[in-house]
Amino acid sequence: MDFSGIQALDTMVTDHIFKINKVLVLLGIRVSLTGIRPALAQTVVKVGIDLSSIKSSQRYVRH
């Protein structure tokens, strides 16, 4: 999921993101978050949204 177009993140948007993630996982699709701008990341932290159940693209990188 590309977050680069998301300007604001609230509980309604977050709820939709988690629902989309659940459906995609049920379909066997590995979901990855990308495009999270610093301002959006700060909002996520301030509001207390826990996105840890959705993988970030960095977690798929093998070293």
C-alpha cells in the first residue's frame, strides 16, 4: 500500500487500511507499506496508531 497520496490519517482512514490489509492477507497477498512521509509518520505516532501488524517494505529486504 502506497501512503504517498495520504495527506491526513485519522481513525476512519486507519480502519479502512486495516480492513484492506485483512482482505489482501486472506487472498494470500503480502502487503507492504511504502511512501510514508515524515509528517505522516509523526501524525501516526502522535495519534497512537499502531501499524506494526502491517509489514513495511524494509522488513522484506534481505541482508
